[in-house]
Amino acid sequence: MFSFLRRFSTPEVDIDQLDALLHEGSVRLLDVREAGEFKSGHVPGATNVSVKRLPERLAALKRDKPYAVICGSGRASKVATSYLAEQGFKGTVSVRGGTTAWSRSGRPLVR
């Protein structure tokens, strides 16, 4: 039932998968929260472009690696991931649970 929806779902990784991808160096990390949220604590190595500013900053994003897109909880990152995929960014994934899940796991945040 509703199997057709799977074709349109946003690809996701959990924080364990993100951690592994970051250690491999196989993805870039894009934090799509507002600047104040980003400054209050973000995953090491993340670049900040708020989801609202993504269309105007698109040309500045490198295309040499896929992006893992993170926000606070995983909602805005899904929107941004879908947008990036529509713009031709291959392999882009959303981080399930976002920065909140990363922090709750005991992993470090940059403040």
C-alpha cells in the first residue's frame, strides 16, 4: 500500500551513517538552519546556508562531493535536500534527527 510514495521520498541517513561518511570524507555537510541557530552549536565541518537563502547561494556550492544536509530536527533538511536534488546535486541526503540527534548521541558540537 502506498508503495508509489517511496519513489518520491527524500533520501536520508542517520547520525551514525553521517559520522561514517564524514570520517571517510565522502560528503560535504550543509547546515540549513538560520545563522543564530548555527552559531549556538553545529556539527564540526558544517557549512551554513539557511534554507531560505539556498536559492541565491546555490552557485557558490561546490559539486565535487554529495551533500549531507542537516538542520535542527530533520524537517528543513528534507526540503533543502529535495531542492538540491531538483537542481542537479547528485547523491544529496538529509540527516534524520538533525543536530539534535547528533548532540543527544554525545558527539561534539562547535559553538
